[in-house]
Amino acid sequence: MKKRRIFVTGDTHVRHDIQKLREESFAAGSTLCKDDLLIICGDAGIVWLDEAKDRELAAWYDSRPWTTVYCDGNHEGFARLKEYPVTTFCGAKAHRIGESVYHILRGEIMELEDGRRFLFFGGAFSQDIDYRTRNYDWFEAELPVQREIDNCMKNLERYGFSVDYCITHDVPTRFCMQMGYRGATPYMLADYGPEYINIHGVLDNIYEMTEFREWFAGHYHVNRVMYGKAPVHILYDEIVELT
């Protein structure tokens, strides 16, 4: 069986940063097939605010040679995402957005035929919350709730807390701080209901408890690699092929 080719990139923001996926910027894309995967580390915005435009964008992704999978970020249409049917993709529960477009749910582990395992855990704080409207273009669901954390821990336990890749939108606190950002504060959490949990604390726990080869995230609109127990890649317009 031919080994799947896997590419990972950062935020696409509906169509605002989608140019990196066009043929002139992503030449390898034209050589791929539907068995090959493009992973977006959140803020894909394929499901956003307008149903007709969402269908049009999903159709554009379906027209690409590859299959697209993504974790959610903070800029997603969470109210509409939950309306999509849940299916299973490579062992992971996912919303099926198009014929070849999947939003992987938080805490799910995608396992490929060659044994490579990918943990997905989306979500992040919106830094622009003061400029957005609750339940229109900003949603409390950008942060996790306990059942999503429980799902993550259950799945990690099933795999002995060992995966090949972690796919997230934000990063653990230590890497936020390396980039000059502080972690979540009580003030930041004040805008959310009591059921919503600090994403940085969740990612800190995943980082400490899990063995992994590489970690990929988006959110910060930079391309940068940092090092801890394994490389942590922050991606924006860069597209990385996994080997």
C-alpha cells in the first residue's frame, strides 16, 4: 500500500489566508491524491457564518486533490459546526464537512494504516473578543469543557499516552511565554461560563503526560520552531510535509 503523504499548515481564516494552498504556492498539492492529507491547525473557518458560503468553501476544498482535516481554533462557526454529522475518519470522531473535508473532534486520535497516530485538541482564547459579538462571530465553545478533556484522556490512555503528533491550535503555557505571551488569567476566563476550562492548562497536561515526536499548532500568525521534550512547530503560511 502506498504511504499517505501528510502536510501540515496553520490558519486559513475562511478565505483570508487560503492563498498558500493555491497551486502557485503549494506546488506539491497538484501531485497528491485523496489518500493524502492536508492538516490545518485550527482557524480554518471552513464552517463560519453563512451556510451558502460555507458550502461553497467546502466544495473548493473538495475540488483539491487531497483530503483536508483540521482541528478547530477560536475563529470557527461553533454554532453551525455542531449541526454537521459525526462520522469516523481514520479511527477519529469527526464532523464531515464535505466529501473530503473533516473537522476532528477534541481529544480524538487519528491512526493511519502505517501506524502513525495524531492527537487533535482544538480551541484557544480569542484575543479580539472585544471586537466580536457573542454567539455570532465569537463563541464560548472556543474553550474546552470537561467531557472533551475526559475524551482526550481516555483516548490517550488507550494508546499508552504515546502518539506521533499533537495537532492543536494553541500551545502549552511554556511556549506561549517563549513567544512573549502570558498564559490565561482569571480576567480572561471571566467572559466564559463556569463549565469552560483554561485551554493552556489542558495543553500543559497533555504535554507533560504524553510522549510525542512533534507538536504542530497555529494561532500566532508566525512560523517558528521551539524545543522542549520534542519540537513544537508554530505554523502560519508555511506548509510542512511529515516524513
